[in-house]
Amino acid sequence: MRGADYLRSRNNYLDRLDREGLIDYSSGDEEFDREIGRKWHGLRPDENKFSHLYGQEEISEDLKRINDIIESDTYQRERDPIATKAEYALAEGLGSRGWLGPESSARITSKFDDIKAGADLLITLPDPEDPDGEDIIFVVDITTSQDCHILDKKINSEFSRLSKNNRTRLKYFRGVKKPVNRYIIGIAPAQVDELAGALLGRFASEEIEDLVRLELMEELIYQAGKQIEFILKNYDVIKEGEEKSQEEIINFFEDNRAAIQKQIPPELFESIRASYALIVNLLEQKEILLENKKGVPRLVNRRNPLEEEPVHYLTSFRQAA
């Protein structure tokens, strides 16, 4: 396609997205936006529909606040179309394809909760301790930034909240009134494109999805364990320097549940219990995946078929550093 034709086609595409209200969330990939992005954008909660709870004046003030953030230089530098693709790709995998298990689900959050609370998706899993009771609920913040300062800030933000007994709360989301745990998922831009292509069926997707599922489970398990460990150290339940493996964390909680509940505030005990339930649930799902697949193959780097490049979440590197 000649340059002028390409620009004309691109401008027509952006004009159409603007008319559809998708321009703020365009990934720059027309097929992806049409097949996946549009669906998830349409499912985003509308703040204006919460006037019975907050009143239109408060909602208007909230929308102005996030609009000021969106238009700021800092946000514009950090936000990239690939971040939109990552958010909707993970929404598709977690919400439509059951990546965390057949009974898991995911819903996209409001624009306000995305920007102010750092919560892109709300995920539910069955509670392994009470399968017929309330689901485990948590949120994830998805980032594609490879800037170490941004990654450190995001990862440390939840530990900072926990240290103040101040877990993440959603404002514009029906049916979720209690605070929830929040985990950070960082995925590199090149891997986002690989994943989007797999979801669209541009090439064989099963091995890519399996690997993303596996490492996503491992990342969530790791972060949940670190949050439990942080709270226990913060209240001297375990001593600083007593590093524990995931298995040791699970066993410690199971063996000392009653004592832990007496030593820390109720809301933080609920945070620990939710992280514990998430770990138990995902360890089971991980075992099922590996058993069914007899191991998961490495993701082939199509830019150089002689090399193999496993999926690694950016946040894993930050926490391992």
C-alpha cells in the first residue's frame, strides 16, 4: 500500500473508532479492536449509571479528575496503544477462555477505577475452602511498561496500601463493596502482540495460550505469597529475614490460622485468607494444566526460529531483583 493510501486508510479507521467511542482505547490493530477490543470496551461500567449511589455532581467531579490525569504529560508518556491491547487480550483470556480454570471469570473495570485504583480487571475464582459460598475476588493492574521506575512504583503501591491497612476499593462496580486484593501483571509489548495474534487465530495458538496461562498462574501465586509474607512480617508473626517458600507459606497459615487471626486486623486477615485461597486454587489448576499437556512447550520466537523465548512477566523480574 502506498504511503498516501495507508494514511487515508488509517485516518478512516481512526475516524470510525472515534464515532464508536473506541478512540481512547484503540490498540492500533484494526482486527483486534473489531474482534476483541470493542466487545470489552462495551462491557466497561459506565460511571453515569451510578447516580443513585453518588449523585451526578460527584460523578462529574470524578470524571473531571480522571480526564485531567489522562490529559497530563505523565499519563500520555506512560500510556501506549500496546497497553490497551494487553488489557483486552488478558480480559479475553481470563474472561472468555477460562485461563485460570473453568469456573473462573473476569470483568473489566470502569475507567475511573482503572485510573484511580490501578485496577484493570476484576477476577473471580471459586473458594477452595467453600466451593458453594462466595467466590474469591481480586483485581489486577496490567502494565506493558519496561521502565523499572514505573514497575517498582506499581509493585510497591500495594505493599504500601497493606502497610496502612488500606486495601484496594472499587467505586464504580456493581456487587463489589468490600476491599479486595490487587496484583500487578507486567507483560512485554512483543509478547502482547504474540498473544493477540494467537487469540485472533493468526497462527496456532494453543501452545502460546498454555504458556501464558502457566506463567500467569505462577506470577499470581508468587505475588499472593509475597503479600501474605509482607503482612505477617509487618505484624511480627514471622521475623524479618525468615523467607518462606509458597508451600511453607500455605502450611504456616494452615497451622497457625487461629493465632494469626488474633494478631492482625480483620481486614488484613481477610487479605491473607483471600491470597491463601488464590494460591490453593491456582496450584490445583496449574497441576491440571501440566497433567493434561504433559508439560508446556516453550514459545518459539518467530522473529528468529532458531531461538526460543519463554514468556516472562515483567513484574517477575522486578520482584526477583
